[in-house]
Amino acid sequence: MSKAIGTPAPTSGTNSSGGASGGRDGILQAAVELIARDGFDGVRISDIAAHAGVSTALVHYHFTGRDRLLTDALAYSLTRAEARLEGRTHSAERQAPAERLADLVDFGLPLTHDDVLECRLWSELEIRSAGSGELTAALAELRRRVLAPLVAAVEDGLDCGDFRDCDPRDAATVAMALLDGLTNRLLTDPGALSLDDARRLAGRQFALAVGYRGELPFRPLPDAAPKPPAPPANRATPRRRAPRAPSRPTTP
């Protein structure tokens, strides 16, 4: 593939001296879990600190603000997913373009609990990016990271003759859009579409898009992951302080 999968994107929250890197990873994991469960607006820095078992001061030390924490949490989640993909493909020596494309279909669908968390983070970032140039730029960079291995797999398939009559970037862009739509359907209306059906539909459309004769060679689906907790019903409701009791009138 054309990029170093598994290489974390640099972020402004990284401690250049290398200190407390374990604490930073713990904070990011806590942020991934809480933001995916409660939504970004439903999570406070103190919640993340408590979930990670660190002080709020340490969170502020590593991250310059809430927006930075959101983008870094998604980059962290995506980097771990990319590392899982690298281990999966390298261990099986699945280097043929059609095999890589099949694995990338699986990479784009919510197969595991971690995948579901990452998809919810994507949704949070997409919603919030409309009003922020920084978040829009971060989202564009993360999309490029996902698009690059798709483009590379299609290019290699064209070079070796397995694929034909397609533009690699166009095919990869359409593939991402289809995976986004199927993922949204799986998460918001799970009874209407099974994961196996979503994968079959994606594989069939990808094969047509790249001119591949046959079905993409998917590996067996992983065991069903435990269902993540549903977001609370009041996730969009801002936190409010309890009203203060009225003071007693003073006696003249």
C-alpha cells in the first residue's frame, strides 16, 4: 500500500520529550469510549480524566482544547484500526489486489466493538466540523488516510490486469461513500440489514466498479462483538446546575 499504515498522525498534544506517553494513550482511549457513548457535548474533560484515572491537569497538558481532543481521539482510534488491518493482511499474506480490496471493505464496515466506537467518533467529527476550519481540515486528512490504501489496491489491480476500465481515485471515492452509507444503515437501523448482507452488497458493487470478474475473496467474519451500550436518551441535553434554594428574607 502507498502509505505506512499504523503510523500515528502527529498531533499538537504529543509531549515532544516523550514523557507520560502511556498517560496520553489512556486519556485518548477514555475519550474514545465516552465520546462514542455519550456524544462530544455530553462529555466533560473531568469525565475523561476520571475514566482514564488521571488528573484534569494532565488532560489539559496533553491537549490544547476539546476540539483537539476529539480529532486526536479519532486519529488514535483510526491508527489502531489501521494497525489491526496491517496485522490481518500481513499474517495471511493477502497481497493480491482483490484480497486487499476485500479486506479494505471489512476495514470500512463496523465488524467489531472498536469499529462501532470509531464510527460514532466519525459522526461526531462530521457534525461539528461544519462550524470549524480546524475540524474540517482534520476530517479531510483522516479521509485521505482511509482513501489512500483503496487507491493503491485499485492501481495495483490495474497494473497486473486483475482490474480494468476504471479510474483508481474515482473507484475508491465511490467505495468510501458506499461504505459510509452502509455503515450508517447498520448502526441506525440494524434490523433492516445484516453485516453479512452489507458486506456482500459492498463486495459486489466494488467488483463491478473496478471491472473484477468474480466475487471478492472475503475472509470469514469475526465472532460477534458485544453490543456497545446505547447512548443515553438525554445525550443532547446540556448539563445544568441544580437550582439554588431561595435565600430567606432578612428581618428588618
